[in-house]
Amino acid sequence: MSKRTYQPKNDDLYKAIATLRTPEECQMFFDDLCSVSELRAMEQRYYVAELLDRGLIYNDILELTGASSATISRVNRSLRYGNDGYEVVFKRLAEQEAGEDKPA
């Protein structure tokens, strides 16, 4: 369970997200749910997480993303000490890519 206070009413949001089947559906849903600035912040954090996971250093990430050092540090803490959400996603994406590369 997350470190933040659990609130059962939030389950509905996560259940709704889990029903989305394609990246296009996700984009439509998040476009409706979030402001442009909220989406850009989440997209930036995710990109930072990808770059950190690939082993890039802070200065390179700062240059590539424009993220602040505080944002990069926050994402790094989540990767190292968080709830492994990034790890789950990165693993599943790698599995999908490996499956797509296999000849039929």
C-alpha cells in the first residue's frame, strides 16, 4: 500500500484507469481528467524516470527534459525508495517490446 493515507473513494479512479485498453483511450481520459500543465508535469516526470532508469546523470537529464533538479531528485527517490510502480511499468513495457520483436 502507498505511503500516503489510503482512501477507499480513490479506488474508483484507479479502477477506471485499469479499464483503459489503448494508449489513445488513456490520452483521451487523461486529457479530460487533467489540466494541460498537470499532464505535462506527469509526462516530464515519467520521461525523467525513463532516463534515470537508463543510467543518465542529472545534468544530461536536465538538458534533455528541462526538469528542475528538485524534480529529478524527487523522481530518483521514487525509483529507489518508492512503491515500485515505475519498475512494474518498465518491466511490462520491456516484455511487450520483446514480444513484438519475436518472429511470428
